[in-house]
Amino acid sequence: MTGTIQLRNVRFRYPTRPDVKVLRGVTLTVQKGRKLALVGSSGCGKSTVVSLLERFYDAEDGEVVSRLSRYKENECSCRRTLQTVQHSSS
């Protein structure tokens, strides 16, 4: 991925749990060359944001944008350029 990445008012529910709103209007911007750390309690949507960026899912509403194009309309190599560090509490 090169360039700015944005989530614009993203809403998401997993297809297997349509009654649970996982993301409710998330907006964030990551500028080119910057790093982003998602930190929060279990179940707050950190892994969901990463899954949307990796294109495992599409947003129910809102947009995921990279290089000024919608992700959905682009083939991207995002899975090769994102890194996830999992941490379990002691």
C-alpha cells in the first residue's frame, strides 16, 4: 500500500452476526509513511478494522479508501504490506 489510507464513516457487521454492530461510523486517516496502532479492549473492533484493510470483508456502509480510490474498485497488495502484532493479556 502506498499513499494515504482512510476509513470514512465505516459501519460493519459480520455476516454471521448481523444483529451485532461491530463498527459504528469509524473515521480515521493514516498518512503515507506513517504507522497506526489500534489499541482497545476486547471486542472493540481492532481486528475488524485490519480485516477491512486487508480486504477480507467490505464495509456495510461508508468507504475504505487508499490512494484516492475506493478499495472495492481496486486490486491491492495490502495483505503483503500490513503487519499485525497480536497481544494477549496475562
